[in-house]
Amino acid sequence: MWWWSRQLGTGAYGMVVSAQDRLTGRRIAIKKCANLFVDPVDARKIGREIRIMSQLDHPNILKVRSTLC
């Protein structure tokens, strides 16, 4: 579970919020996608984004820790 902190930004597929993990205290960012499975094309684009983000390893890019659908 998390404590929501504040909204960080919005985009074409949803918004990103800042949160804190209740167990570890780690600060995290959560991307909340709206209507993800309404359009198959959009669902594929989000899936591609998750795959690419999971493979990136750079100090200026957040790591994907988990996904929920």
C-alpha cells in the first residue's frame, strides 16, 4: 500500500502521482492510466512503454518496480 502525496503530471494516457510505500518508506511515482483497455491500439502502446521502461537503466530515469492491471 501507498500514501498518495501529490500529482506530478498528466499525459495522453493518464497521470503520474508521487507516493510513499507504507512498508519501506521508499518514495515512488505511480502512473495511473485511464481507460487502458478501451482501445486496443492504446493498450499496445502502453504495453510497449512498460516493456521499454523495464529495460532502461539510467540514473535520470525511474525504474519500473511493478505493474498492476
